[in-house]
Amino acid sequence: MTTNIIVALLVAIAVFFILVAVWYFVAVPAKRKALAEEARENAEKEAEVIKQKKLLEVKEKFLSKRTELEKEVRQHNQQIQQSENRIKQREMQLNQKQDELTRRKQEADAQRQRMETQQAMLEKKEEELNARFSDLINQERTKLEEISGLSVEEARDRLVETLKDEAKTNAAAWMMLA
């Protein structure tokens, strides 16, 4: 019986070593493989998390840059709008000035036309008056010639003689006073 026990014990030890060897060569590698797989999965998960963080950072930077650019674009558009408003305002002022100048030109043209019309009427009246004046002078001259019995040349000669005599008298009086 002791041999049986020894054999049983040897068999038990052999089975134990076989089980340990099986465990070591089968279970441990499977466990290592499982641990390695788990480590790989954890590394992949961690890499995915890092990747997501980096993507979020990039997105945040992109959104920040986009916001900055949109702000710059809005400012630029606002400046353009202000410039356009100033140009439109200046254009309106120029149009108003042009309208005013056009109105003044029309008024000046109308005034000039009125003045030309009045000038023509005055010239016509002056011609009529000159004609009437000439007629009246001729009529008066004729009447004076009839009344005085002298012609125009004779009356002129007498007037010249009278003026000469008067000038001589005045000259003599001045000489005596001097």
C-alpha cells in the first residue's frame, strides 16, 4: 500500500506538474494574450481619447480662427458699408447741387430771355422816339424858320457872331480887372 501511495503520490505530483505545465503553457499565454489584448484595447481607447481631444482642440482653434475672421469680415463689411453710405450721401449732395445749378441756370436763362425781350422792346421804343424826335425837331425847325424868316445856316451864323461878341466883351472885362 505504500507503493500505491507513493505511486499515487507520484501520479499526483506528475498530474500537478502536468497541470502546472498546461496552465503555464496554455493558461498563462492565454492570460498574457488576454492582458496584451486588453492593454492594446486600452491603448487604442486611450489613443482614440487623445485623438478626440486633439480633434476638439483643432476644432476649437478652427472655430476661434473662424470667429476672428468673421469678426474681421464684419468690420471690413461695416467699413465698406460706411464708405458706401458716405459716397451715397456725397452723391446725393452733388445731385442736389446739380439740381440747384440746373434750376439757377434755367432761372438765369429765363431772366436773360426777359432782358433780351425788354432790350428789344426798348430799342424799338428808342427808334420810335428817335423818329418822333427827329420829326418834332424838323417840325420845330420849319416853324422857327417860318417865324424868324431865317434859314438854319443864317440863324447859326448870327448865333456864332453873338457868341463871339459876348466872348470879346468878357475878355475885355477880365483884362480890366486884372
